[in-house]
Amino acid sequence: MSSHRLFRFPKPQWVNSANTRTAGVYTAGAVFSLGFFFFIDAATFSKSSRNGSDVHVKFVDWIPGICSALGMLVINSIEKGRLNADSYSYSGNGVAWKARLVLFLGFALMAGGLAGSVTVLVLKYVVPEYPFPTLWFGVANVVANALIMLSSVVLWISQNMEDDYTYNLAL
């Protein structure tokens, strides 16, 4: 066993396979689309004639989802190798701290989106004590942002897996 490992148990071989990476990318896409499905379902139901209340999904409800989606784009635009890069492997100085800063901003956008959706749920739907069909608009917003956050993590992990079939070109 390698002395660089933290635990005694070896890493399974299926973790680094190309099929696992592909399954992770497809799973992240399915979770992302499921999250937006919940929110779009609530938004369309709020405008339908079956909605028995005067409360509708407005632009304020969309802002947390937009923040989470932007955070997902920011996080998945960073390669894992850039987080521990030194000044010799890439052109320019300070690549690692810049990548870490951008990664932090992406996670902050997603955390702000999730916190914003909880805030909208509480202030717009729970405090006025709306019944459940109307309360679902806020719950769907929180579920959508949580699923977007989960899909971003799954996609980032699956895209940055290393396997034997990738070539690392370094000069």
C-alpha cells in the first residue's frame, strides 16, 4: 500500500472508471433537471386556474434559483488541478489562490441561493400561514435549490475524477 494514503483501505477501481464518470455526469444532469422541474411545476401551478389563492410565484421567487444556477456554472468551470497548482505549471503567478477564490464565490452563490429560498419560504409563505397548496410554492423553491446544489457537487466530483485514459500534458 502507498504511504500517501490516509486510510488503510484501498480505493476501489470502479471509482476511476470512465463509466463511473459518465454515470456521474448523467446523474448530475438528472438531479439538476428534477430540481428545476419542481420549481417550474410550482410556478405554472401558481398561475393556473386551479390555484385557489391570490399568491403567485413572482420574480423574487426566481432569484434564489438564478443564484444557484450561476453558482453551479462558476464551480464547474474550475478544474480540480488548478486548486493546488503552483506558478511553474501554469502561466502566471497565484493561479491556485485565484481558483480557490472563484470556487469560494461559486459556493457562496449557491449557499446564498439556498438561504434565499429558505428566506422566501419563511417570509412569503410560512409567516402569513398559507395552507399547503400555496405553501408548496416556497417548498418547491427550497427543494429546487437543494437539488441544484447537489447536482453541482456531483458534477464537479465526477468531472474531476482521474482515470488511466486521460493524458496530463505538462511541459
